[in-house]
Amino acid sequence: MTFDPNRDLGNGKHTLQLAIETTGRGGSVAVFSREQLLQSFPLDSQRRSAATLAPAIANILDQLRTNGQTIEFVSVACGPGSFTGLRIGITTAKTLSFALGLPLVAVDSLAAIAASSFYCAENARSVVVAIDAYRGQVFRGHFDRSDLLPPIDDIPESWSPQPDLVSVQAALVFQNELAEQPESHRFAGDSKIFQTRPSQWIETGCDAIGVGLIGARAAKRGLFVDPLKLVPRYLKVSAAEENASRI
């Protein structure tokens, strides 16, 4: 098969999706039929994603073949997040897209965490997501359920799997803002960032679920990306690049 970014999957009743998330230490994968979660697999956080991701995906594909099913598109968290983790996840997704001729969806990493939070906490309407960006910074974003996860058959034209809501912020500034957040707000991401507000933090467990929920909507809209052009969305330079610029 060859890659066709215009392949119409929107009307598929049982469109199967493989969702990949490796922005954190461990990572996770999930399988969806449209927006229905079929399986999810958190990867071993004590081992690097490269050592656990490929075997997990191979196992999933083998199970699907046994049932006479095949993946119809792939979605992946494209950043921001861990430099190494992003490269592993994106390279794997691009390889699958090329090797199997599958369309590819790129999903913002913080948006995926937010979507996973809404999946885990059905009463949450709004969530502030933050993950460690290191060097005294955080990646942060504020998401509303209705905007991020609209009904799959009524998605606004302006909707995107990479909403323009994520930025890099000084950790101290974020902590000051966090102290002023109302009790009604929920938080997700790195638990250590929200240790002063633990009762409002949502444990997501498997952020590939969020990738899949957003990926299903992107596929419905035909918002696929060209694997040749997909690169990690770092939002900031690496420590090595930062140090090199000072020389």
C-alpha cells in the first residue's frame, strides 16, 4: 500500500486507530474503533520507550490479525515533551505509516493529557495541564472539554488536533498563577508540579487514550499529516543547543 493523506476515513463505522504516546518517561499505546477505546497499554516506566514500544505494537498488530482486523490509521503525540521520547514515538509512527501505507495524525501532547483527563474524570469541564520542561520551566496549557472534544459528528471547522493553547512558562511564574486558580479547576500532567493542589489533580494513567480521542476527531475531519514533514514539536531548544549558543 502507498500513503494517501486524502484517504477518506470519516464515514467508516469501525475505523481502527493505533494511538501512540511517548512524551513522558514510559509512554502508552491504545487501540480505538472510531472514538471507542478497545484496548490500552501503559508501557513500563522503568524502561525507556524504545525498549517497550515496538514489542507492545507488535503484540497489538498480532492480536488484530488473529481477529481478522487491521489498523486503518495511526495517531501520535507530537510534543511538546521529552526530546528523546518524542523522537521515539514520532519515528515509530512515521515508520508504521510508510510501511503499512496508513494515514497519520499528529496530536499536541498537552491536549492529549487533557483529553485523557476528561476521559478519567467525567465531571471535569476545564483542566490546566503542565509538564516539566526542565531548566526552571514548564509546558502549560488550559483546555475546555467542549472545545477539545466536541461531538465527533459536529466538529467545528476551526477545530485542530494541535490547538494553539500551549506555551513555555517559567516554573515560578506558573506556581504563582497556580496558587490563584479556583477550587473548581482541575489539573493534570506532572504530579510534582501540582503537589500544592493534590485534591484537584487528575491521575490519567494512559495518555495514549487522549491521543486516540483527539485522533478520532482528526480522522473524521481528514486532518492527516505527511509523514515526511512531521517533526517533533519541541517549543524550546535543547540544553545542548542552548549551551552552544553561548559559546
